[in-house]
Amino acid sequence: MDWTKRHIYPFTAIVGQEKMTRALILNAICPSIGGLLIRGEKGTAKSTAVRALAAVLPQIEVVSGCPFNCDPNEYEHLCPECKAKLKQGISLPVTKRKIKVIDLPLGATEDMVVGSLDLEYAVKKGKRRFTPGLLASAHRGILYIDEVNLLNDHIVDVILDAAAMGVNIVEREGISFIHRAEFILIGTMNPEEGELRPQLLDRFGMCVEIEGIRDAQKRVEITKLREDFDKEPERFMVSYQTKQDELSRKIAQAKEKLSCVKIPDEMLRLCSKLALDAFVAGHRADIIMRKAALTIACYDGREEVTKEDVHEAADLVLFHRVRTPPPPPQQQKEDKERSQKEPPDDKNDRKEEKKKPESQEHKQMEMKEEGQESEEKDKDKSEKGVPSTSMFETVFPVGETFKVKRIPMQRDRILRKGSGRRSRTRTTSKAGRYVMSTMQRKSNDLALDATLRAAAPYQKWRKKQGVAIAIEESDVREKIREKRVGNFIVFVVDASGSMGAGKRMIETKGAVLSLLLDAYQKRDKVAFVAFKGDRAEVLLPPTSSIELAHKLLEELPTGGKTPLCNGISLGYQIIRSYFRKDPNIYPLLILISDGKANVSQYGGKPLSEAMEVAEQIKDDPRVNAAVVDVEKPGLISFGLAHQLSIQMGARYFKIEDLKAHTLVDVLREDLLV
């Protein structure tokens, strides 16, 4: 079968997903927007739309036979080979063809992407020559990365650098080469398989999130259209040819008129205001938003950008860049001053009791009354779902669960074994994905391609003695592989009395359960530590049983003092003990607390002791950590959990920050106002 003539589903026949198709068209008109990231569940026409886009784009002129797809009308951008031919008086053969879609396989290595040494030429001539990679093939076309979130981060960095600069710079294996690499970058991903790093997300100009169509009538229409296409693809394509040609002409006209569209200063200010309101990092969002607004106006046939154009552009450009707003400067100053002081301990509490004896006695009376009532209600709590309470402890129900945002793990160079679906790590197993080569001899996993490239330039001077190619010890390269492994997650949960205020424990239990469900999906092992009263306790030793952890979470009572130092110490001790059993673990300690402490473990100040233990965790490069702050915002905020996260070298989250769609919802609300 001739795959160059395979049938492509028409772009204009795609039902629904208007935002995705429009974003693709905008990138086709103005490739300098920086590409598009399409996030969505499987089966939502992501790949179909990308491949269909190329078929609808206008044809381009290229130098026939040139591996870099040079434009014959732009001498300055010609590759060295085409320039050399012109200098020799050789005319360049020109041909017209459709734009190509270059697929980047998940197993792609750096050599495949950027290009490498021409092995055959090096063996025969004893000289180095550059062999173009996928970036050269994608020049003036579309580079499509399916499941970009599963691609090695290093490879994604290389591609995004080339997309941003418009050139591919190769400095490796004695080769120095530069060529043009201007392409429309399209990435697709299923968030269920993991997220991209924020640095990589920001490099995509636009981002859209799509989902399956919920309207039953439209779903029926999609089914019928696909069935008609599968039965008679040629007839189906002919029936949409008029619409395809019309769209192609519209895109070509927009490309020609784009430079004539103007954007008023007022609209530029609106772009910057929306970027500031979204608390984006840097200025890339402002620049891309301006380009997108100009492209939208041009495509819709306007000569000047309107407010509606800017808002539509913002929806596409800010979607993946919006961040949580920082607290006001005055609040930051107050939080800093408070965080330098110890929170009220038992002595301060007793002082408050002396100052306000009547109010305290009133509270004690209320607690006694609540305790008497709870004893009567405990009998039928399982039937009515009422939480069990006592004078000192309360069993709160588990709050609503949610989809958890990815918690980034610090990358390292440790070789690990194991399996899972959360973190990428280098591995000694030969089952991992080959990402690059090294001269270090550790795994006995020969990288044949890299070894041959290293030996090739010297074959002219080596005595072969009956072999096709002579390889010496210094030429041998080994493979560096990566794979996904599960993490060992230790939950350290504050179950003291302060967690009962405002029913914070309900929300906390919901967050912990959400993290547990996420751990189950990623094939993690978990351990559970709770601290309250005078000590911390291991409720669940290391296990893969999420059901058991869920049951313990439901029955976890809340009340008493806050032995924070003991809780952190016990969680860290579990990780260190498990390292002796399995040195290949990838540990993550998640502390869920407001950061307050009033129980000493070693006779010192409670908070200072907790900070010292946190610093020990920071100094241990084997351990990753995250702090989830459950303190409610208000007039008085100590900010102790944030200070603790800094001391621990941990990622800091508010409970609402863990929710995968929180930032998206904030942005959408801002744009609708």
C-alpha cells in the first residue's frame, strides 16, 4: 500500500471541537504564535484534526530533493548545500507540494530529532558529515507530537528551543551545523497519563482542553460521518472538497493580509492587563496574545483588532499559564512578622484563660453539652451518618474528593528499578526507553548506533583485519534508559484539635483521599502517620493497599495538642528505614498541617524543633517533600506551613491548589466577567 496516498479525514467534516479547530487554523496562519498543546481524553479527534489540517493548507514551493525543505525564493534561508549549488551556477529544481506532517515517535532519541553524523560517509571517507534529523524534515511543515507528556523532557526541551528560535543548532560528535527549523508545533496529551512541567507548558503558544461531546444528537452525527468515510473514503472526501477548498483559500488570504492588520494601543493595554490579572510569569503571554488577536481579526476579515478578539486570544493563550495570585504586600509583611514569632503555646493559652475566664468557662460548658449530646448520638451514627464525637475527640466524615494536580518530583540521576506510572527515572533495566548514550561503562547495555558513530571517522587509518568496521575500547558507548516508576508516599497528617475548627478536617480528609486515589492510579506504595495529643502514630505501615488506608482515614479521630516535630520525625524515620529494605524507592513525604506546634519532643520550643527536623529532610537529597497548608485565610494568618515548606525544601500547596481544575476555573471566570 502507498502510504503517501492514504485517505485523510476532511478537516471541515469534524463535528464539534470548534475551539481546537480554530486554534489549529490560527497557528497555520501565524506559525510564530508558537504552536498548540491539545489536552483531552482519548477518542476526542485530537490526532484526526492535526493530520486533517495539513490537507487543507495551501501548497508550498520547495527545492526538489532538499532534505531541509528550502524555500527557493528566500536565498538567505537556504541550506549550505543549496547555496553552494547556486554559487556554482547550478539552478535549483523547484516543485510544489502539500505541507508535511512529521510524526515524532515516543522512542525518539536526540540523534533522530536534531540530526547526527553520517555513518556511511565517515566510514568511506574518514570525514564527518551531518545527517539531517526530524527537525529538518519538519521545516515549513507540521511537527506533531502525540502524547507529548510521555516524551523525554530533554527531547521536548530541544524541540521547543528550535521552535522558539526558528533554527536548529547542532554541536556534537565533532559536528557544527545550523539550519532553519520553522514549523507548526502541535502536541497532544491525555492528562490522565501525567502532566508536563510548567516550564515546558509555557513554551507552547496556545493550549486548549477538550472532552467528548455530551450532546446525543451530535454523537450520532459523528458516528454516521465516520461510518460513511470508512465505507467510501474517496466519495466522502469529494463531498467535502468545496468546503476544504474554501477554507484553504481563506487561510491563504489571511496569511497574505496578516501584516496589514492593526492593533490599537488600547487593545495592547488590555492584553497586558489580562496577563497581569492571570499572574503569568514573564512577558511571553503578552507577546503571544497580541499575535493571536491580530491573527483572529485577520481570519475573520477585520483590519483592526477588537476587544472580543483579545478576549478570545486570552482564552487560548492564558489557559495553561495562569497562576495563583500572591497575597497583598501588606499581608506578606504581616505574615513575615508573625512567622518569626512562636505561635501561642500552652503558657500563652493559660494567660489568655486568666484574661478571659468567663468566655473560657462558657466554652467549656459548651464542650460538655456537646459531649453529652454526642454520647447519645453515637449509638445510631452508622445508620444516620452523623460523626462520632466525644469531649476531646471528633470523627469527622471524609470530604469531597477531586482530581489531583501533578506534584512535580525533583529529577535526579540515580539508577532505579521497579515499575509504576508516576515519575520518570533512569534505570538499569534494559526494558526502559533509550534516550541517550554515555561513555561510562556501567550497565553493559551497548548503544550500537553511538558506538559506530564514534568509530566511523577513524576507519580510514585503522587496520580492519577482516572486519567491516574496527571498534576500539574508546569507541564503546552504552545506553541511558528511562522508565516510569511508582513512588513511596508517606502521608503525615495533623489530627490535632485545631483541625476541627471550621470543619477543616472534613476538607483535609477529602484531600488525603484524593491523593490516595491518585497514588493507586500511579501504582505507588503508601504509609500513613497521624499526630495528635502527645505523640505521632504509624496508622499504616508501607503498603500498596489503598483500601486499608481509606478505611483508617474514615475512622481517624481529631482532637488534642499538636506534636508536629514528632509527626515529621516519624514520617522521615519510616522513609529512612524503608531505604534499608529497598534502596531503589523514590520517596515523597506529604505533610498536611497548618504548621502550628505546641508539644515539644526534646524539651525545646515546639516550632523550632519542627524546623530543625524539616532542615534534615532538606539536606537529604534522596527525599522529595510537599507541604499542604490547611490554614484558612483570615484576618490573622501565621503562614507557618509555608515557612516550614521553605525549611524543608518542599513544594508548597494550599488544599485548593491540589485541585487539577482550580486554576482553569479561575481563568474562565475572569474571562466571562
